[in-house]
Amino acid sequence: MFQHYKSEKRGDSPEQYNKLLADIPTWAKNRKISNWYLWDKNEMEFADHLSLNEYLKDTQKQTTFNEEAIKTSFLLGKFAFRNQDQIEDMEEFILDGIKQLLPLYEKIER
């Protein structure tokens, strides 16, 4: 999961982190995005999150989400649902998600 944590040790601010919303469409290109979701930091954990696919296809939803998310922060995560997804190797699924998020984390470091 990609999110901004509160910490005095971090070198970035929520504002810097939220600028990465503009990079999500480019980051998502050439990736299998069917298991990726976006949600606002204040959204309940078990609420229905916006799929990345829907976010990218619907400019109105993208605009609405971005306007809300920049008020606090956003999260980007990869999910597998028991009754929906057949994941043979959950460790690989998780590692793949972490590896795919690295380019976004690297942008924060710059």
C-alpha cells in the first residue's frame, strides 16, 4: 500500500506526496491494474474503494477523487478478494505490489 505516514523523520510533506496523484496515470501504464484501488485517507477501511481502472477511465471520478484526496491524503493499494480473485501465491502477489510501488516511492525521495 502506498500512503503518507506522519513522522518527523520523513523528508516530505503531505502536499509533496499528494502531487504524486498526477503521476498515477503514467505509473499505471503497462501494468495490470485490475487489483489496484485508490481511496481517501479518511475513508473507512472496509468501504468500497475506487478501482484504479475506473479512476483512469472516468475523468469526472478522477477529478472528484483528486479534489477530495488532496484535502488530506490518498492511499493506493493492491487487493485480492477471497470470493473474487484466485491468487495461487499470496507472497508473490504482495511482493509484486511492493515492487510496483517502488517508482512512486522513489519520486518522493527526489
